[in-house]
Amino acid sequence: MKQVNIGPAHSHSFPERAAELLSDSQLRRNVRHATDVISVKRRKVVAELPEWQSLRKSGSEIRQHVLNHLDEYLVQFERNCRDAGGQVHWAKDAEEARQIIHQLVLANGSREILKVKSMTTEEIGLNRFLQAEGFQVYETDLAELILQLGAEEPSHLVVPALHKNREQVRQIFADKMNLPGIGDSPEDLTSAARAFLREKFLRVPVAISGANFLIAENGAVCIVESEGNGRMCLTLPRLLITLAGIEKVIPSFRDLEVFLQTLPRSATGERMNPYNSIWTGVHSGDGPSAFHVVLLDNGRSRILRDRVARQTLRCIRCGACQNACPVYRETGGHAYSSVYAGPIGAILTPQLRGFQQASTLPYASSLCGACYEVCPVSIDIPEVLLHLRSGIVREQQKTLSGQLGVWNVGMKLASFAMRSPWRFLLALRVARVLQRWFLGRSGYIERLPFFLSGWTATRDLVPLAHQSFREWWAEHETGRQRP
């Protein structure tokens, strides 16, 4: 796979980062509490809809239909957006997208930029790039503002700062906003953020947003949010730039009927989003005077060519899979060393970055299937995880070190033994003898040597039975009269 820039570079594998974060008891409590609250709310509001599974099926079919005809809908969106007065730019990768946005902002003349929460801008490292070019970027989403002031990365798709509790947020605001006496109540914190951002909304002439949906039939862009900051950024600035992945397009305005029911319920456990903003082109005296959409590929076309993995692009970024995942709930999002964390990150990141940079992520799952059960567009994440694991193994086997690696040699030996009944039986008998050296007083295998120690480091292993079912059957069948 070709490597694609997807934001900050990290040298740590998932096991290394997870081991580090598991020692942070406060972070784990914060993550578990936040995901528990959202999951309980989600179950309640989903149970109110007897047609939930039908909506889920409809959403999956709409998104899959789009992927099957993506070229047609993107051209339709571009045509209708331009007809409405917008301008559309195509970016093949992160670097091209950054340069397009850079030139648009330079032409405006402002050195300050407002930001609406956007994982796609995080994906291409836009904030760091613009700041390096001398621009001041202000995140206007409360969670993103917390992270920006605290110099941290997002840890969740919908609630980027869910790993922080109120006291930690209070400390960040006290230090960075020079508010030593600020309280830690939600009212205190939101009031401080409002005061900090209000004058910027009224003064800064440039805003950059993401997009939840691009509507092909009228060239419109839709953003859903909970705070109203997005609405401010979409109406007050003179220049509005939207960065969106090419997979965000949907065929028609009517299709929003499905997603505006499933997305808020799956994301935050709400029946509807407090703010649904939809805009088309430019209008004299109303909103920005210049509107640009940057359509980002950045590896998505390559994913589209993979028959199994293409369902990854159905994702509507609700974060429900993260809230349900037992692995994410213990480690938090930073263990994934990616903008996209949790189960969806475990399948999306390796496909965007390449296996060499994210080879451990497809293994960051127990394959319990909880992510698939809550996904509002029915992405079979466990299926894609297994598909990517097989791809990683194939890539590793192309190198000599991969062919001679312990796991590869071990799996080949296991395959050799299992292809023959008598070899398999012989292996069982040898294993029964060898396991005696590792049995503890409990009767379980408590400690294994070398690379096998990873299993028994956290759990005991049930020993092999003294007799297999085949052996028992042969013993009891012998001498029995056959009809």
C-alpha cells in the first residue's frame, strides 16, 4: 500500500501505546464514564423507534449505492454546487488539499481562521500546517477548543475530549485563558468558552468546516452539531471553505430523512441534532460572499477498489462503534495513534496510511461484533478486520524476516499438522506431555515460555484434556455391535 499522510506521525504500535495508557487510571475512568453515559442514552432513544432496523438497512443501502456510483454523484454535486455560486476543488492527497486551502486563505488576506470541528482537517494535519505558515487558527467546537488549548489530539470521533473530566478542563481554561478563579461546573466552562470565542466570531473573516453530508441533487453541504458554533462559522465569515472526503456525498435531500434520525441517536443518544445547517452556494447579503468545497481523496479511491474493505467508506462518523468497543473503553482513543480511533479507526487508518505504518491496528479488537451491532449503516467491521489481517500477513510474507518470523513459522507448522489426521493426533499427544512442565497448582497452565508468554501474562490457559473426543469415540465404539 502507498503511504498517505494522515496527520501526526507516531512511532508507537497499538500494544505499546495501550500498555502506557492502561496505567492511567483517571483516563480510563473518564473514558468508561463517558462511553457508558452515551451508550445508555443511545439504547433508550433507539428503543423508541420500532423501525430502527429498517432505518439502519436504508442507511446502509443508500451509502452502498453511492459507493457503487460515486463518480456520477460527485460530478452531479460539483455541477450543482457551481451552478449555485460555489467553487469545487479536487485534491488527490493531503498535501494537495493543504495547498489549495492555503492559496484560498492567502488570497483573502486574513491571518486568522475560524474552524468548525472536522476530522477530515485533522486527517490532513491542516491546523499544524496553517500555523507553520503563520496563520492563527481558532477551534470553535468546545471539545476541540479544550484540546487545542491543552495541546492534545482528539480521542473520539464525536466527543474528542471525552478523556478529560471537568476538573481537568477547568485547569486548562484557568491556565490558557488566564482565569484562575474559574469553577468546574458546565455553566462556568461554557461561559468561559463563549466569552473567549464571541469576539472572534464577530471579527475573523475566514472559516473552514468539514461536512457530514454533500447533497448531489442540489450541490448543498450539511453539517450537524450541538453547540451553534458551526452555525456562527457558516454565516458570519466572508470566506467559507469546506473540506470533505469524496465518500460524504448522498444522492438527494430526501436521503437526509434517514441519516438525521440515525446519526444523532447513534452519536450522542439524542433524538435530533440541536443544529442542522444546510447551505447551497452563495447568496447576496446572506452568509459568506465566497464559498469553496475541497473534495479529498487521500486514499479513498484505493479503498473503493477493495470489494470487502469498501464498506468502510459507508461510515457516517457517529462514533457508536467506539462507545461499544471493549478495547476502546479500556485504552481510550490515543492508543490508536491516529485521528480515527476505535473499531472504525482500526480498519480505516491502515487503509489510508498503509500497512507499514498501522499494521497493529487490525489486531486491536476481540472480534466480539459489538461494533457491527450498533453501526447505523451496518458496516461489518469484524469482517474487514479479518480481511486486513490477512493482507498484513501477505505483506509480511514478502520479506525474509516475515517468512522466518516466529508466528509465521508457527502457523505453517500448525497448518502442516492439521492437514493430516495422524499428524494432528501426534501433535496433541506431544503437547499433552510437554504441558505437564507448565501446569500450576491450580491445574491450569499459568506460565508459558518465550513468545507464548504474552498469553499467560494476563490469563491462565486451560490444559489439553487427557483424551480427545476422537480418542474417546474410538475407545467406546470398539466392540460395539453395528446394525
